[in-house]
Amino acid sequence: MSLAERILAGDVRAAARLMRFIDDGLDCATPELKALYPHTGKAFILGITGPPGAGKSTLTDKIIAAYRQRGKRVAVVAIDPTSPFSGGAILGDRIRMNRHATDEGVFIRSLGTRGHLGGLSRSTVDVVNVFDAMGWDLVIVETVGVGQDEVEIVRNAHTSLVVMVPGLGDDIQAIKAGILEIGDVFVVNKADRPDADRAVRDLATMIEMNHPDEGEWWPSVMRTVAQKGEGIEELVEKIEEHRRFLAESGQLKHFEENKSALRFEELLRDQLFRQVRKRISDSGNLARTIEAIARREQDPYSAVEEIVALHFQK
Amino acid sequence: MSERKLRLLVAKPGLDGHDRGAKIVARAFRDAGFEVIYTGLRQTPEQIVTTALQEDVDAVSLSILSGAHNTLFPKVIDLLKEKGAAEVPVFGGGIIPEDDIPGLKAAGAKEIFTPGTSTEDIITWVRANIKPLA
């Protein structure tokens, strides 16, 4: 039986192994992904992002529990940074979720960013697809602790939670671009801290300044104390509200089209680049061209135009 | 863009009160370029084995300070077998008397490191003995 067949039959080890192949960028993953793709599109994908230390993993743990109570099977992709120096990583998000480790309705997979920027790893979308095809109801993607520019999650998750904590900065932070613009639901976690009211107010002001159009989703600011389990039910209810909104407003179709376009272009870019690079490198052209550019005998713009013309035009 | 990277589980079964040693080893593994999944303190053998399978690790390393190594090592090894994952090597360390080491190896532990072992020695052993499983 192929890995894909075993995965469709619910085999955890087969899924774990394919995720490994995907993460390591092995070509043998591709036929399996092809076989799984027709079975995707059923899972609800929830992104959880926010700065380091905001409590994303603890919140994820509580959200897992809330959805388990609702009888849903929950998969988690937890992403931690890879050291740019050694290439190694300590993936420790599980520490806060491991009480679910022996629950067969929960599958947690940790991934290192492996040099990829944007808050996800290069493998994330495909790993989510494996979970989706396998029939998991909910796939939670917890990004690395992000700053202001790591917004890749929003194109790949149906609903994006942005988790903040009180006291992160004055209200100028709230008018900056980046993760503050991508949230479908904002969460002020650790809301038992004294300056929580202010954080909620700043976020609410920012949402008002964005003033969504008529018929668009209006993001809410929720309060939680994840450690104590406070505010979780309300948060999950809000997530479900956004999910219903996507379906009823027709935005779900739009989301799927955007996501497909993005994925297609990404793969196209990867493949074209790899093939062209391999050809010019095998022929010795790559080294010659780079040398010529370095010696200012050729400019890089013309060099690329020539290669593109050579490989793609009639 | 293929890149095989070792994935190792660093786990603390049982009732140890602290995890300094495990954290130092996890950090050393990271600096050696490995991907380390760290579970935190007080994990049951069942939790450790499920984690190992979901994370598709190439080896499970156990850190045990409590004196319960003679129970916990065989338990983790047997559970892996039970789940059809006998090929996943188990090694570890902690406060383990020399006299107990032959028994642990007979039970299937690949290597046991005792206090005073340098992290370099552990990494050298890992590089020589642990390979990506597939």
C-alpha cells in the first residue's frame, strides 16, 4: 500500500512519515501529495499567530480541549524557529499541549521554519493538506512568534487569530501594518493584567480605523486568560461565527481561489527556477554568467533576459 | 531543495523535579543542527511513544534522574514495539548506576550516558549511530 492509501485509511505513522518527506523536500512526497489532493478541502483551518510569549501554545491547548468537547478531531501544526546558525531547532510547543498526547482525536506535529520567512515553514501547506485528506475536522496552525510582517498564515487559514498581550507598546503599534491587519479575531490574552483594558481599547480603535465595508467581516477583540481557561468558550464561539460568515457570505469560495492561485504560482516558480537553474548549471553557463556579471562584462538584467529568451521563447 | 535532518525526541518520563540536563542536551542537539522535539517534565511512557510516532523522530532519548530507569526504559521500548515501531532507537542518560547499564542495554537501550559525559561525546555518538529512519 502506498503512503497515501495508508493515510486515507487513517494510519498515523504513514502520515508522520510523509510529513517528514515533505519537510525534507524529498521528491518521493510528490506522488503521495497528488493522490491526497482530491481528498482535501473539508477541514477547517485555524491560524494562530502573534508575538513570542503571547501565549499561543497555551491558547492552542485550550482550543484543542474546547473542540474535543464538541466532538471534533483536532490536528495541530506547531511551528518554531530554526536556528539560522546551526540549522537545528528546539521544537517545544508541545510542552503546553502534551496532556492531549494520548488522545487519539488529537495529532500534533512540530515543524521548524528551516530558513523560511513569513511565520510558517515551506512545508506547512502540504502538511496541512495531509491532515485535511486524512479527515481531521480542524487543523490548527500555530505560527512562530511573529512581529509585524509575517502574514503568510492569513492566506492559508480560514480564520486567523491574532494573539496579543497587554503592555506590548503604546497605541502607535496599533496603527502599524502587518499582523494587526490580518486578524479575523483578535485576542488579548493574559487579560487579568492591569493594562488589559487599554490593549483591548487600542485594538478596537485600530479595527474601527480600518472600517470594514458593509457586508464584510468586522473583527472582534476577545479577552482570554488561557492559563486559567477563561474566555475560551466565547473565543471558540467567535471563531465559529467567522466560519459561518465565510460560508454564508460567499467569501469561502474567494478564499479557496486565492489560496489555490498562490499555491499554483509558488509551485510553478519553484519548478521553473529549479529546472532552468539545473540546465544552465549543468552546461557550465551559470558559472560563466556569474563571472561575467562580477567582472562587469555583462549586467545581470540582460543575463537573465537572455536565459529566459533561450529557454522559453520560440 | 532536499535536506535530511535528524529529528530527535528529548523526553523526561517519570517524576523528576527538574530538567536542566535535558535542556542542556536539547540545546546541544540544536547547536549540532538537529531538530529536537522537547516534551517537558513528567511525561508518561504512553505520551512519549505517541509523540515519537506523530513526530516521526529518528530516535527517542530519555533523561531520568529519579532512579526509575529500570522501569521506564523497558516500558518505552516495549510500547514502541507494541505500536510497530521497534526500529526507533532509544537511548538516554541521567543518574544511572554503572551496574544498571548492562540490564538497560539488554532491554534494548542503545546507549546510556552517565553524569559527567560531555555534550560533544553524546553528539559524536548520535552522528555515528542515529540515521534518518527512511
